[in-house]
Amino acid sequence: SEDKFSVHLGDLLSNRWLNNKLSEKKYDLICANIVADVLKNMCTTLLSWLKDDGTLIISGIIEERKYETNGAKVEKMVVKDGWAMIKLSK
């Protein structure tokens, strides 16, 4: 059911309705697979939607690109075939 799991697709930076809907509650887990430049712009917002003990998993980051974590703690990083996945917490 939606109270346990939901998937949303859309541009969180320009779609105010989607952004407001997702801001209504806090989440245990957020996953985002988007290019690094977009993730940089979204990181603060995504972290604000996490519960205090929540996890943010981001991917779609080319290994050579430095990624700013906006104060989040890097729990784990996995690199495969030149692409990075980073597990973050508050």
C-alpha cells in the first residue's frame, strides 16, 4: 500500500505540485538515479525529506566526478564500470 511504498516520477526542481506532495511526510529510504549535476541541486531537498535515521541512495554519478554530500554522512560508496552509487545518512 502507498503508506509503505510509493514511487514518484517527475522533475522535483520544477514541478511544485510533486515537490509539495513529497514534502508532506518523511521517508525511511529515498533512491535517486540521476546525473551528478542534478543530484547536487536536489541533495538538500532529498535529505530534508528523510527521517532522522533514514537513508538516501544516489547513483548515476561518473566515478571521476567529485560529489558534494551537503553535510550528509557517506555510509558506503560502490563503483562499478565507472559509475558510483553512494549511500548517505543525515
